[in-house]
Amino acid sequence: MYKPNILVVDDERFFTSLIADILKEDYHVCIANNGLEALDKLKKGNTDLILLDILMPDMDGYEVCKRVKLSERGHDVPVIFLTIKNEIEDELHGFDLGAVDYITKPISPPIVKARVATHIALSKANEQLRQHTLELELLVAERTVELTREITEKQKAYEKLHYLANYDPLTQLPNRNLFNERLAYAYKLAKRNSSSFFLLLIDLDRFKRVNDTLGHHIGDLLLEKVGIRLTACLRGVDTIARLGGDEFTVILNTVKTKEHAAIVAEKIITSLARPFKIHSHLIHIGSSIGITAYPEDGDDLDAMFKHADMAMYDVKEKGRNAYAFFSSNLTTYVNHRMELEKDLRIALDNNELYLNYQPIISLQNNNICGVEALLRWRHPTLGQISPEKIISISEESDLILALGEWILRTACAQFSAWKKQGLDKLHIAINMSTRQFCEKVNSYYLIKQLLREFELSGADLQLEITENLMLEDSSVVMEMLSKLRAVGVQLSVDDFGTGYSSLSYLRRFPVDILKIDRSFIQDLNLDSGDDALVKAIIAMGQSLGLKVIAEGVETKEQLQFLQAHECDMIQGYYFSKPVNAEEIERLVAKPLPSS
């Protein structure tokens, strides 16, 4: 593949080496340390673009540019001045001599790359246009009408080239190249006027799930609609760009306070939280937004991106579909999470994770009827890591897939051992991530394999899914759940009442059990309104032929309330905290305390 040739002219060797390092991946870079050497190299080789310092001994950049433009080889070569001088008179003088652009020192690598790429593309397009114009002029007398058409087509091609260099073809929003230009302009303007601007980094929640379950075509259509909604949330002076994938970014110009930036972020979150109707699918996503401010959070553009990214991942850690401003303590926090993710991978590879089990009690006979497998990790230096943090770290990477398989395998192996000991009147409940239900990771085949390997029946297994999985409204998810149900696996909706589930979802999906979230149980009998909600969930479950489990039962009063309203099963510290496998065997062997 042809690499354009860039001639860098500067008397400072450190600076020419820096420019060469920035451009060497995409271009052939030739270096000249003075004007005469530059003119000599221009004569001897093919040069596509010149980066030219102004302040040089013997012959300054203006004189070099003048001679380049008078030479046969350099007449059409674009010249970009490199200078610490940024006065308008200097720039006009350079443009009069034939320069196409200025890059001020100290340089920003993204700006250098963007400017060079733009002018290489424009030069190439201009050369093509000139060549076509010469050809067309030879035929103008014979084919005036045809020439007009061809010129129009060439002009459109040129415009398309310029458009593709600066805009995302899917969303029609500015791409990374144009965004970098506008960010540099906003930075320069704010610095000159001693003003501020805000940078927002937006990541779509659950977008990967849409791609995995509904396909990339639906994902692309979703991105188009997201672009339209984002544009509607902003003013004309602001910039919204798609950086790639499901990542968008916004420059809020002339915004003076965090309060104003927060209003825009809330507007975006509210807009993207509304469901998207695409073909026959009703798709729910959300957005996590990290916000950083110039100059409050630093005056380096690369650092601003890093800070916005940190703030965004802080949002994801704390529950998603929200915004956060960068703060200096996030640097320590993000580094800690990166170390924790590395340690988690090591722990998984070295089998340092383990499962505890919490009994599930049938209120019909006051016996243990099942157990829920719960992940645990005792870090060698940090101690016990919360399951929520483990899952959060895993969900942000593909580690959740390997971790989910490890949990399934470990739980099935333990349950198989219990059955061989005669504990055959139980079932085992295992939490599943939404990421485990997609075409790339077909959990149905994995579970069938584990059932055969450990000589279990489908009825031994209860898989706990989230309300969010039902929102996917995907034929892939529905087919996988139906197949699991067909082999006898029970399906339970975990933390019911905290998400978006509706009666229509419960009727459509093949679920067997509802688990009332512990937050509703904790406030029972405290006139909080949760009493009526719990009664309603139990009644709804019974009317649909579903079993109901209440989790988080900690007091005798809570137990009596649930018995009085005919809840089917419970689990919680009133009977037992999560314990190891040996303790489960002891608990099953002894009678439970009566209510």
C-alpha cells in the first residue's frame, strides 16, 4: 500500500524526531535541518506534503516556501507551517506565499495527524480534479453536455471524499477527525478568552447486548436513531460526534457552570432512556456519561479525554444510566479497578474463587427445598471482595463469560456430589448474566452438556435471570429460554420489582418463579407502601401460576407476613446466611426453627 512522502523541515533535531515518530506509521518521513537541504531533497524525490518551520537560521521558512512554490516539483505540494508565532499577520503572510495551513507549537499529535491527513486527501483530490479537467478540455468542443455531467460527478466525488474524511457515514455526525479539529478550536478559543468548555463522553448501556441478540443491522439502525436524539438535545454551537462503536462525545461551548452541563447530560439521559422502536423490536438502552471541564480539570486535551473516560466508567460501576463529573480521586479509583480486574483473571485461572450456598425454605413444610449458589472471592491482600464488585468488573469485559461458565460448572459439580450423598430433594439456583444469552455464547448447549456430565436432570437446576433480559425482546433469547424450559430447567426472575417488567413480559416469557427483591422485604410492616406491593406481587404470581420467593427475610415478623399471604418460599438470614457446602449438609440434616 502506497505511503505518502512527508518532508519535515526544522533546524531542531529533537522536534523533527518527534514529528517523525508521530507520522511514521502512516507515512514515509524525510527530514531536512535547513532550507537549502530541503530544496535539494525536493528536487531529488517525490514529496506529497511539507511541514516547514518558519524560524530557521540562514534561510527562514517564508523564503523556503517562496522558492518551493516557484519550483517545478514543489508548485503543487501543500506546505504547512510549524511555528510558535500565531499572529494573524504572520498567518496571512504565509498564506500569500502559498501555504495551506498552520500548526502552532507546542504541537498536539492528534492535530498533526488530522491536519496532515486532511491536506494529503485534499491534495490528492485536487490532483485528480486537475487531471480530469485537462482531459475534459480536450473534448469540450465535441462533448459539452457530457463534460458538464462528468465535471459535476467529479465535484461530487471530491465533496464525498471531503465528507467521508470528516463525517460518520452511519449517523451523519462528525467523526473523530472533525471532532479533534473542533475540540482544538474550542480549546484555543477558551484559552484566548479565558473561558471554559465541557467535554462529555457518552457510552450506550446494553448496546453490545442489542448487537449480540438482534444482530448488527438492528444495532446500526439503533445508532442512527441515537444520533438523531442526541442532536435534538444540543444547541447549534455545540458539537456532537461519534467516535466509533457505541461511543459518542459532545463539546459544550460557552457553557460556564457545571449546573448547565448537568442539565444537558440529564436531557441526554432522559432522551436515550425512552424505548426505541426498530422494525418489530422495542429496544431499551441507557447512557453513561462522563464529564470533564476546561480548564478546571486540566488544560491538556488528551488528559481531558482520559478524565471523561474515568468519570464515565465511574457511572457504569455505580449502576449506569447516569452522569458523573471527573474528580481527582477517580484516578486512584480507576487504577484500583484495573488492578482488581487483573487479579480477578488470575484468581479465575488459578481456581481461587469459591461458592457459598444460601438455603431456600419452602413455607408449605418449613423444609429446605433448594439452595442458591453465590460467588465469593477472598483477595490475598484486600480480603473479601463483594459479589457486586466482582460482577461489575466482569460485566465490563468478556470475563463475565468465562466466570459464568465456571459458576455453572462448579455449582453443578457440587450438586451432583450432594445427590450422590442422598440430598436429592433439593434444587440449585444459579444467577445468570444477560451476556450469557446470545448467539456468540449459547448457554443452552453448555447447560445440556453439564447436565449430562454430572448426571443431573433439568429439574435440579433453577436459573435466575434479570428483568433486563426480558426487555431484550429477542427471538434468540426467547428460543434459548424455551429450550431450557423444555429440558426441565426452572427459570426465575431475580430482584423482581426493581426493573421494567410488566404483565405482558411475564406472560410471554417462559418463567416459573418470581423472586421479590430484598429491598421490599426489609421495609415490611413499616408503613412504607411495600406491604401492598409485596401482596400484589404474590397475588400476581399466583394468578399466573408462578411460584414466589421472598429474599432478604431477617425477622420473625417478616416471615409471618409472608406466611399469612401464602408466599411459596423464602431465603434470608432469619434461617441462614450463605454457608459452605459442608454446612448445607448439616442444615439439611437438622430440623429448622419453627416460625
